[in-house]
Amino acid sequence: MAAVVSWRFETSRVGISGTLGRIPAALRLVTRSRLGAFGLMIVVAFILIGIFGAWLAPHDPNAINVRARLAPPSWTNLLGTDQLGRDILSRVLVGTRVSLLVALSSILLAAALGILMGLASGYGPRWLDRILIAIFDTVRSFPTLMFGIAVIALFGPSIWTVIAIIVTTTFPIYARIVRTQTMAIKNTEFILAERSIGASPVRIAFVHVLPNIVGQLFILASMDVPVVIMIESGLSFLGLGIRPPNASWGTILNDGYAFVRNSPWPVIAGGVPLILTTIGFTFLGETLRDLLDPKLRNER
Amino acid sequence: MLAVTSLVLMIRLVPGDPATVLLGPRATEAAKAALRAQMGLDQPFPIQVVGFLWNVLHGDLGMDVISRRPIADIVMAQLPYTLTLIGVAMAGAALIGIPLGCYSALRRNSWVDNVIGVLAVSAIAMPSFVIAIYFVLIFSIQLNLLPAIGSGAPGNILEQVRHLILPALAIGLNWVGYLARFVRSSMIEVLGERHIRSARAHGLRESRVLFSYALPLAILPTITVIGVGIGSLLSAAVLTEIVFARPGIGKLMFDSITQRNYPVVMAVVLVTTILFIACTTLADVINGLVDPRVRQTS
Amino acid sequence: MTGNAFKGLNVRGLSVDYQTASGKVHALRNVDLDVPAGAVVGIVGESGCGKSSLISSIIGQAPDNAQISGRIDFNHQSLLELPPDRMRDLMGQRISVVFQDPMTSLNPIRSIGRQMIDIQYRTGRGRAEKREYAIEMLKKVGVSDPADRMNQYAFQLSGGMRQRVSIAMALMARPDLLIADEPTTALDTTLEVQIIRLLKELQKEIGCSILLVSHHLGMIAELCDYVVVLYAGEVAEAGTVRDIFHHSLHPYTRRLLECDPGLIEKVTRRLPTIAGEIPNLLQISPGCIFAPRCDCAQQACLARRPPLLQLGPGRRVACHRAAELDAA
């Protein structure tokens, strides 16, 4: 009986509150590295602009003003105007929100799906695992954009199709680590003991599996955001994602590119936030990964 | 195999009637019926699938309804351009990235290593089509150095090369960064292994140790990485072909979508999948030839 | 034969510290060691006693964060002050090393033959000659079908065969000094016997000195002329193999001998062990380093460092109570 009591209080290394408690320390460590600080700054800016951008926009992003088309930056239009006279700055700000929305929803959904699949794979019967792994590997190695274009050709362009494409092509990366972690602790003593008192797989998932990999999931998500943004803006650039006249970095680039010989500003304005955001998230992800990777590498 | 079948099946499950899609909503019922018969859509579904696979195995991808040429021909005509682009991009990325990675590993933690590291990570992060657009902006429009459109007149090698430079660089940049980092960590790992210590203890020259003993081991895994990477290059190639208005299966696919010519789209996807599987298999084969440990078990 | 010139390996006052994130680890402290020409010297100690630091310092492969002081003289030439290219001249020609785990010591994707030919690059032999010589060497160490083996890879050979290949590679240049770092630890006992015999024969034939590091006391007893007992980075005791095995003076040496399964005569279920653990090398206590685990420790032992008592040529003990314990 004493043995049962003792393991109850060990939640396989880190509990949920333990994880939350680690965040301030983690933030401090991240900011210590210059790249990490830069990345964090950009990520925060991205999120803030994404949320509040629409209110900050000086003009209506869809307001057409043909007389002022393709104007260079000025005090009225800080980033100039596009071929229909719309203020680019406002469009970029609104586009940020689109990117944020797509990124957030796709990643949350992909992570959720991945976690589910990973748990099923690690926890369930062998044959299920084998099938799921085959699916993970196939999906993961696919030329995503090609696949995305094909799907959109069939189902028509819309933001939800885009999100669905992204979710289906990115969930395997989450599924894999959940599976690995599930399998790793599946046969340890606490789990066997917990199961013997009837703890449900759900409890095991939330109390034991997930808290240990929260860090890794965060890193994955951080490294995934650039990919997601790239897919969305790539598809929008092709006219297959966000439909005009809605503003998205991809559509701004598309419009801009058609008129790139007339004015470089739309292209610059559309591309720079893209590049900055993808670099920012990548730097953040890299810094997090270096922190989590046992310091063996750095010591020697 | 799984990928091919599932994709094919999925595409066959198009919602709505393909005949209407292709001929437009104003087509007469008779015309639609004729098209359906021609495309074999009036037969039961399993027969369609089997028929399609059978045709594919014989190299027959169907007839393009619009231009009346065999789809296989259309696709094959465009394929070489894409292959050249991807091949050159990856080769360039390897030629630049692998040495950079090695150099980084040898000068570990020096300022050079750190700079290369940051550049590599940035290179990986940047979306290739944006890079492509900026290249066009800078090198074609502002500086007027390199062409922005097309692939150059066939037969004129110099022109073709000039037209390849920017697009290949745009796609390859990601991979330069990725390979540089990958090779760096692979090399560092290998250099820490015991047999390198042994080799040095035998008094072998440092250049020998690095180039004949460490480097081959460090590069082995890159073969597989590159094989799989071809897949991501294909995606990047689609966008780049469109930005540069280059011929290739990416552009073909995009044009077909805008024309709603979905059999061609399907054919392109199929060819892409096969290409991708071929590349990964090729990578495995090369690995088997080069790594004696794998050779033995097979 | 090694010929006329070799004057031995002499280590004086060797101290090795490692700078780590948690502080300075004093891995070796003031170690003196002599390997005369043609002699076999064994280093005995548990893991963590500093054997690897000793060897890496001698062969010039200490890690970057190591701080080495003292002298290591090979043939009256200071190794520590030698530039890397001169060191490389010595390694593989005058000094050879056989490492512990042959699987990881041989390059996995280079054939045995290539490796054996590579290391002959300074000999001036022609390519065919190098190959012949390698095959001869393989034959000498008892590798079957040597010509075929040349085209094989490390993973295709058994553990014992791999170690023989390593020995062959080390002795190909007929070095003055062979350093063998736990050559049989990764092998099972039957192989160990064969390797011991092999080393004995080759040593007699080539006449090289051997610095043998092992915690297998049986191997030490069979092969060595002199023994140095290391504990936690210091020399506890040194002497001829007879002295150490039959008249050991240091309590640690005695306990080691008592605990070695190979030397225990009575059949028993419980194997004796030395209680306690190796001390923390970040903070060296002022007294005798073995005192916390010693069953005859006294106040003086904990307070002061024991002096290294010179009891005769090559006979040293670091213990306050050595004299009285000897009389007992």
C-alpha cells in the first residue's frame, strides 16, 4: 500500500503545474541569447499586430482610390499604395491578422489531431500503430504545395480549405513525438500501476505524457509557424488561398508582383513582414531547442 | 505506393460532375454525356479506378480534352525544365552548403561559425518564392543583370544558364542553409567519435583524418536527406516557375488549374508523386552502394 | 628490435585539471611514473581514478578544457612542449595505442586493409609492400585468412578479431612504447587469455615497452614487471609486480586485491567490495584522499596529505601508516 501511495505523487518527472512554473525561467534564458531575444520580439510583435492590427490601420484596407494608384510611400500612405490605390500599410496590418489566424488555427488543430493520433499509435494495438506510422511518413514527406494546389483545384479556394490542407500535412510531426513519448512511458512502473487502479488513458495522457513534451511541442509549433505562413501566403500568391479583395501577405505580393516594374513598394511591403516573421519564429524555435537539448553539446 | 493510390483515388472522388466542370454550365446535356463516355465516367467506379491504373502502367494518362494531345506528352514536354531546375538548385546547394558545414564544424564556436550559423538559419527560414520575387526585383529590374522571364531559347546553352541562375538560387538558398547546418552537426558528431581519436593516435595526417576518415561518414546521412528534400524542392519549384514564368510542370499545373483542366492537374500530381518516390528510392540505392554497412545486409 | 635509442617514458609531477561549468575538476594530481625501455608497466585503478586523463595527456589528445602541468618525457624529449606535427611524427611510429573498445576504434566504413595501409604512409614502402606487410602482421596476431580480412570491415569481424587487428595496427611500426588502454575489458574472459598471451609474445619479439592500463588484476599480474596503483587521481602505491601483489602496503591496494574475484580463493556467495565512493574531485580534501573509505584511517590521515614514501628504487607508497601496517 505504501508503494502505491508513493508513486501517486511522482508524475513521471514533470507535472502540469511544474511545466507552467518553468515558463518565467525559460523566458529569461531565451532572452539571454541575442537571436532568441530578436525572435521573441518579432513573435510578440506579430501576435500583437495580428490581434490589434485592424484597429491600428490608418485607412480601410479595401478602399479603392484609383487616382493615387501605385504611389510611393508618403505621409498619408506610409508604405505607398497598390494598383487600386489601396493603402498598403493597412493591408499589411490586416494581412497580419489573417496570417495569425491561419497559423493559430492550423497549428492548434494539427497539434490536436497529432496528439490524438500519437496517443492512439503509441497506446493502441500494434497493427494500428503500423498503419498510422505509414500514414505519418507518407504525409510528412509529401510535396505540400503540390498537394495543396491539387486539393484546391478540386474543392475551390477558401481559407478553410487552406487550413485543412495545412493541418493534414503538418499533423504528423506532432503525432510522432507524442507517439515516442507514449511508447517510452507505456511500460514504466507508474503507468502500469496507474492502469492497475483503473486510470483512464485520458488521465495518463494529460498527466504523464503531455507535460513531459510540452517543451518539445512548443518548439515544434514555433518551427512550424513559418511553414504554415509560407503555405498560406504561397497559395494566396497563386490566387488559390485567400481570395481577393481580402488582404493577405500573399495577395499583396501577388498584386505587387504583377506591377513590380511600375513600383517596387507593394512587393517590398508584402514580403518584408513575411520574411521577418518566418525568421523570427525560426530563431525563437532554434533558441528553445538549444535550451532544451541537454547542454552536453555545448559543454564539450 | 500508398501515396499514389490514395491520391489517385482522392482525385477521382471529385465532388460534382467533371463534365460540367470541364465544359462549363452552359454545355448541352448531349455534349456532357459524350464527354463522360469519352472519359469513361459512365462506368462503375471500381472499373474506372482499375482502368485508370491500367492505363497509367502503360504510360497512357489520357487525352487532353482541350488541346487533343496525349496528356502524357504534355507533361513529359514540361518535365525536363523542372528537373533541370531542381537538379541544378540541389547540386548548387550541396556544393555550397556542404563545405560551409564542414568549415563551421572545424572552426566550432568561432565567430565565423556563429555568423554562418545565423545566416544558415535565416536562409532556411525565408520562403523561397519571396526570395524569388526579390531576386527579380533586385537583379532583373533594378540592376538589369539577369533575365526574369522564361528559360532562354532552346539550344542556346549560355542563355539557358543565364535564365537558370536566379530561379535555381532562389530555391537552393533554403537548402544551402539546411545542408550547412546538417553537415555541421553531423561532422561535429563524427569528429567526437572514438575511431577518429584512434586514427589520430596512429599518427595520420590531419587532412587524412578529416577528409578520408571523418567527412565520408558525416556526409552519408545527407544522401537520404537530399533524396527526401527533392520533395520540398518540387513545391518550391512550382512557385518559382510561376514567378519567373519558366516552363515546367509547376507552371503547367497552375495553368491547368486556372483553365479548370483537371485531368492534366491529376496527371501532374501523379507524375510528381512518382518522381518523388523515385528520388527517395534512388537515395536509398545510392546509400546502399556507398555505405558498406548497408551493402552487407542487402 | 627497438634498437639502441629508447630511454623510456618518464612522467614527473603530472597534474591535469578540467575547467567545467561546475568548477575545476582535479583529475590528476602530481603523478610520477616511469616506463623503462623493454619493461611492462601496469596502471591499476577503478573507473574515475584518472587513467584516461593520463593516457590522453601522454598522447596529446587531452580535451580543450584540460590544463596540464608537469613533465612527460619520452626518450628525454618533453611531449607536452612538442608542436602537433612533431607529436604526429611520434604517434604511430614510436608510440602506439590500443584502445579499449575495438568496435568504436576502427573506422566503420573503411576496410581493414585500407586502414592498415593508410597508417604506413611514412614508411616509404610501395603499395604492394604495404599490403604484404599488413597481411604478415595480421598473420602474426593470429587473424585467420588475413588476405581476405583486408577487404572486410570492422562490423564483419568478431570482437576478439577486432582487438587483434587493433594490436596488429599498433605494433606494425614496431614502436618503442605501446600504450594499451583496457585492451580486454570489452572482451569475454576466454578471449582475454588469448590477448594476454599475444601481447606477451609480441612484446618479447619486438622488445617494446608497454604501458598497460587495466582493472583486471589477473592481467596485470601476468604481463607486468612494474605496477602503479592510482586512486582518484593520485599514485597510491608503486613497485614491482611482486611487491604489489605479495607485499602491498597501501590499504587501498590491499582492499583491491581482496576484492578481485580472480584472486579470491574461497568459493563464496558474497563478493567483497570497498565501501563508499570515489571522492568529489572538485574539492580536494586536505587529508589522505583514500581516508574516507579506509578502514585503518586515523586522525592524522584525515588531517594531512600523506607523503610519498620512497622505500627503494621504484617502490613508493602514499600512506601515513605504511610502515606500521607493513610490520603487522
